[in-house]
Amino acid sequence: MKKEKIVYRFYRYEGEKLQAKREIPYELRLFSRLILDELCFNWNKNRLEEDINSSIEEGNKEEFLKASESYRHFIWE
């Protein structure tokens, strides 16, 4: 029996040029996410500390209790 041959015919692409993108390595994505998490954590913690201090200076007990309740999640270990 005779072997079958496959013939490929290529047609020129007439559309817009496409740019291939390289994927970012996993280690780099993980490292950048960890840095962003740490920055957000520190910023939120400092913001709550400022809110607690301002509510103590103003004597606003309700705002102090609300801010201190949120701050507990940052100091829990």
C-alpha cells in the first residue's frame, strides 16, 4: 500500500500585525504581589493609627471604638 503524503499550503495573513507577549515569570509575579500586600497592610495600619490618635485628641469615643476595632485585625498574631 502506498503511503499517503500530506501537503501543507500556506496563505499570507492579510490582517493587522500581532505582537507576541512574553509571560511574566511566576517568581516575579509572586514577589510583586507580596510587596504590594505589605505596602497596603502598612498603609492601612498607619491610617488607622492616625484615626485613633485624632479621635483621642478630639475626645470622640464612637470614632475611637470603631477605629480600634478595625485596628485589632492588624495587631493580631
